[in-house]
Amino acid sequence: SGVITLDPGYKNSGSCTSEITFLDGELGILRYRGYSIEDLAGKGHFLEVSYLVIFGELPTATQLSHFESNIRKYTLVNEEMKNIIDGFPKTAHPMGVLAALTSALTAFNPKSVNVENEKEMYEAVCKTMGKFLVIATWTYRKTMGYPLNYYDNTKGYVENFMHLMFELPTEPYKANQVVIDALDKLFILHADHEQNCSTSTVRMVGSSHAGLFASISAGVSALWGPLHGGANQAVLEMLEEIHRTGGDADKYLDKAKDKNDPFRLMGFGHRVYKNFDPRAKIIKKAADEVLATLGVDDPILAIAKKLEESALVDEYFVSRKLYPNVDFYSGIIYRALGIPTDMFTVMFAIGRLPGWIAQWKEMRENKEPIGRPRQIYTGHPLRDFKTSDNR
Ligand code: CMC
């Protein structure tokens, strides 16, 4: 009843109250639970930041080691999950496989979690963090036709990611600390971002009291799109194309400005940040450092910098307040770390997982009602039905 307000894309609607992430789009501020992203990415580690995002406080040393060991306990994935992976063609996109595998976890962990039971919720969090990392890397092993790896209990969570991805029976993998530190930082920068498309999806699906794995699987699908997390893959493909076709960045800026051309400058613009994306600032600096430390001289970085410089003084981008976002430079680092391009969005998903879990948990703890927006009907008025011989 009453007047329905139309707000396509929910540009001006708050869907919930939340204590997790504070974001000021005008000032370019991002904080998790009151801690600045600069501090967290500079001094924190991914698992302690995940704990913070999910449970609200930074863990003590004991809480952190308990958290790590509980996650480790849950990294074994049911062997029958391998049958599901086997059913996919090698060419399947890892994000599609990840969504399917996450959904399949519901079948192997059918008991729904009681959010009011602290212990049950804690176990569910650890189980999700443990299994998701492993299946995320399995999507890549599948595309390569490699045997699947298991979590190595002697290594940390982020180091395990590299080991799960790259260790071969014939070739033990020794991860470089620079690579691990860079990944850790990237995961932290992705850990939460209030009511973005995938998080809103997780909350929406969970609001019907669907389980945690089912809700997160929906979040993976939402993240996949090129306007959201899929942008990191799209950015790199765009930069590679510019490089391949002679390096003319301005031509692509013109294409992005042309309203008859659907092309958008990938990695530019943001629904909320209208000044700069604080994550992009940190990532750009990290990209410079990582490339220098690893001794990588990537021509793609020069193209990215040229694009950014030109766009930042171009009337089209300036007047619309379009700035580089988190996805603009992340792919350059992933590439330098040896991550294949079609795994970039999976990397985003691993980083965003604590945020999805935290938001799902908060939504259920706050006893939010089922998400059910209204609409304004613009179709036909009542019509008479004619049988097919009279149409
Ligand atoms: N290239 C060219 N024009 C753009 C771009 C772009 N990347 N982004 C926005 N615009 C234009 C848009 O055409 C519109 O112009 P006009 O007012 O003349 O119609 C104006 O800027 C406002 O754009 P909008 O589409 O109404 O803004 P939105 O808030 O709905 O969309 C966005 C935000 C991020 C989806 C969009 O900026 C975009 O498509 N960017 C490229 C994809 C991308 O990098 N996505 C990653 C987002 S950040 C991390 C994440 O969420 O994963």
C-alpha cells in the first residue's frame, strides 16, 4: 500500500543498516569495523582482517591461531565433489565452475546453521573459509588438466593459495614472500565493500533463509559480471588488446566516450566513489613495488598509466567523476604474480568471501525481513484471452 518509489539500480535506497563497512564516496574513505583500509592493508593480514570483518573485533593472538587451525580443519573437501568438477569441460570459465561447486557444497553439508548459536556459526564460518579456498583453486587445476591439490597444514592460508594453484607432483612449488605479501594485501582490499551487487545478492538470497553456501554461490554469480568483479579480467583483456593493436590508448578513450559505442573504459567509474577509489590508490602503489621487486617490465603497466593520465584530464571523465577503481590495477599485479587472466575474478571472490559471510551473518542476526522490492507495472491493461485458432 502507499506510493511506490522507483529507484532503478537502488542508487538512492539503503537496503539495511550495517556495522561492518563505512564508506564515504566523496572523500574516498573506506573502513572495516572502524579501521582504515590503509592501516589494515599496510599492517594487517588477511585472516585477521577476515576475523575482524566477520566477528567485529580484531582477534587476539589466541583467537587468531584458533581461527586458523579451525579453518585448516575444514579444508578437506568431499571426494565426490571431484565428480562434479569432472563433468565440466576444461574450457569452462572458472567463475561458473566456482559458483556450481559452492552450490554443490550444500549437498555435502546439508545441515543449516543456526545463527543464534555462536559455536555453530563459528564452525560454519571456518568451514566456508576453508573449503572455498580449496575449490576456488580447483577450478584452475581443472582448466589445466592438473591433479587436484590438498591444503598443506604447514603453510598459512594465503601461501596455501599459491601452493594449491601451482604445486605439481613433479615440481614442488616454493612461493616467493613478495608474492604472498602482495596477495595478502589484495585480499584485504577486497574483503568487504558494503552493499555492492554481489553482497546485496548474498543478503537477498539469505533473506529467504536459504543457507550460507547457497547464498554465497549466488554472490559468486553476481560478482562474475564485467560491471562488477569481472571487470578485473576485462581490464587486462582491454590493456592487452590496446598493446596488441599498437598501443593507441586515446583511441580507446574515444570509443568509451562515444555514446553509440557500447564500449566502456573497464576499471573506470564507480557507483559510490566520486573522487577516487582508496583501494585503487593502494593497489597502484603496490603494483609499482611488486613489478620492481620481481623485476617485471610489463608494457601493459605503461598503457594503464597512459590511459589513466589521459582520462583524468578528459572533460568526459572529469564531468562524470569517473576515476580508476579497484579493478584497474589489480590485474597487473595478478599477472606479475603468474595468475592466469580468467582466474582474476576468482581472486576477487576469495578476497570478498569474509565480507559475504559477515553480511549474511549480520542480516540473519538482525532478523531482517525477506528482501522483496516492489515495482511499477508498465504492461498491458486487462486483455481478453483468445484461443490459438482465433489469434
Ligand atoms: N566508461 C565510459 N563511460 C562511463 C564509464 C566507463 N567506465 N562508467 C560510467 N560511464 C558513464 C556512463 O555512460 C554515464 O554517462 P551518461 O551520464 O552520459 O549517460 C555516466 O558515466 C554514469 O554512469 P552510470 O552507468 O550511470 O553509473 P553507475 O553507477 O550505474 O555504474 C559502474 C557504475 C562501475 C558499473 C560503471 O562506472 C562501469 O560500468 N564501469 C566499468 C566497469 C568497471 O570497472 N566495474 C568495476 C567497478 S568497481 C569494483 C567492482 O564493483 O567490482
